[in-house]
Amino acid sequence: MAKTTQLRTYTVRDGMLDEWVERWRREIVPLRLKLGFTIDGAWVDRERGQFVWLISCDGPETFAERNAAYWSSPEREAMNLDPDDYLVRTEDRVVEQVY
């Protein structure tokens, strides 16, 4: 399976951007890495209240299969983290690197 990269843009609830980033760094990133994902970068757009990141995977499973494994993992369940508590809107796009 070829490498798949998603560009994810999250609009975060007012006043919760820093808390979201901290939880993402502390809880989401380590589990994503453990499950074989690569985090290619992450940024905040404070003016728009957005969090933007690139996540990739490369291997025998599809991105969707590996993502399903993430969401169904006991570690994800134990986070007690509902994205809807933080995120107003999400947009995920598959992107292809050209440079």
C-alpha cells in the first residue's frame, strides 16, 4: 500500500485551542505513533481558531484500516476524550506531496 497523507483542519471551540493542543500532544500523538502513523507537522491558526496537522501511514494496511484500529484500541477508549467537546468542525483531505 502506498503512503497516504491526510491534511486535517479542525476548528476548535472558543477558548479551547491551547487545551486541545496539549491533549493532542500528550495523548493522541503517542498512540498514533505507536500504531504506525507518522505526524508530519502540526500548526495553530489562532486568528481562525484552527488546528491543522498532517498525518501519514505507509504499510500493508490502508489508512482507513489503521485509523479504525486507532479508534477501536483500548488506549483510545481510556483517553476519555470526545473530540466533539473541543471541535466545532473537522475537514480531512488526502493530499499528495509534490515537493
